[in-house]
Amino acid sequence: MGNADGMKDNETQTGLEGRIRRVIRHIFDNPAGDLSVDALAEIAALSRFHFHRVFSALTGETVAGAVRRIRMHRAAMWLAHTQMSVGEVSTRCGYDNGQSFARVFKSQTGMTPLQFRQRGVPEPDILPLKTGVSPMLPYEIKDLPDLRLVGLPHKGAYYEIGRAFEQVGAVFAAQNLWDQAVGMVGLYFDSLDEVEEADLNSFAGVVVKAEFDKPAALQDYLIPGGPHLVTTYKGPYAGLPKAWEDTYCNAVSQSGAELADRAPFESYLNSPMFVKPDALLTEICVPLVS
């Protein structure tokens, strides 16, 4: 009887997890839509009374907190990677009042939308990475161990990989697995110069130990160990494209190292959930021939 009850509990847990993941996907894909508790409860196929309790229990966030965080994440990426006006970004994030949007954005990032756009994506005359005279990111050659990732693939613009990370995070939160996480990594397989944005392939992964019991909803990926050129970037994620340019234009060329035929990746040393954008630390890791 005990085993049968345990199996039933596991099936229920998996079902609830799937419903909450469906809600998070819906929030990410429809930031301007009706994201009220009633509407999201309907997406989850749960009663309003139970929905917000289940959501908070499985994710560690309130429904309102998750909606606000994901909306501001989308806003930050649009501000950094598109030419949309602040007003259009505000509308696409579900805010009819631009002042309300700016207030919420600043509370989440520490900057107004315009400040974020200006500081997140430096103009060439401020940071001329392609000239070889910009302040070069510090780099070193590190011998990294094998890294086992569990996560999900993402197809489309690299700056939208947050959609996959949200799904991975939901699984880890729902199954109380974060204490087994070693780090977070984003793998980027395609060249922006050769592949259309909609067809770019990447992988959002959590670094775990070899003995980790992978949830069925996630996929395994192994990054082989060996020498890597590693640069360290401090600042908003919106500035990472420039940091990648600096890594290849300056660090790689100066090192004289031979690049291995494997995908480079980003290793995230802290989280935007806990530090302001200026304090974010990211390592860009480029595999080298042994």
C-alpha cells in the first residue's frame, strides 16, 4: 500500500509541475496578455483557490512576482537588442502607463529604461571593440573538468534563451533540486553571421554532478573537459554581445591559442534575482585544442 501511495504522489507532482511550466511558458510568450490569477489559473487547469498556492509552493515565487520578473526580463532584452521605443516596449510588456512601466523596471534593474539601453549596449565610440584599442576583458587559459548539464534546448534569438532557462528553473524549483545545482551555463552552437536569428540553436543548462538523477522533463548534455580560454565580464547581460566580440577580437587573437571544434559557452557566476545588473558576473569559455 505504501509503494502504491508513493507512486500516486509522484504522478500528481509531475502533473502539477507540467501545469506550472505551461503557465510560465504562457507568461513568457504573452507578456502583454491577460496575466491575472484567474486567467493563469485557467491555463493551469486549476481552481483559483489552489492555483496561487501550488504556484508559490513549486516555484518559490508569487504569481505576481513571476509575472513582473518575466515581463521586465523581456523588456530588458527588447531594449538591448531591438530599436523599439521605450513606449512600444512598455506596451508589449502589458503596461498602458509608461510611468508605471519605468517605475517597475527601475525597481527591478536599478536603472530607468533609457539608462539601461544606454549602459547595456555601449555605442562604438564609447567601447570600440573592433579597433583593438578597447579595454580588453581579463582572460586566462583554464583546464576545465567535464561539465554535465541538464536542461533544455532553445531555438531562436540567443537573447531569448531566458525562455528555456525559465522552464529549467521551474523543474528544479518544483522538484526541490536547486541544492544539487553546481552552476548555470548557456551553450551557443551557431554563428550569428551564418545562421538566421530564428534558426539559432542554443542550450540552457544547469551544471550538476555525475550522479544526479535527471528529471524526465529535461535533457542531458556533456561539455568535455580540457583547456579553455576564459574571459570574465562584469555587467548587464545586454552587454554580453560586445563582450563576445572582445573575447574573439582581442583575447583569442592575443593568446595565439588554437580553437577546438566545439561550442563556446557562458557560465553565470551569480543571478539577476539576487544582484543588480552592474554586479552580474559571466565567464565566456572558448574551448581550445589540447
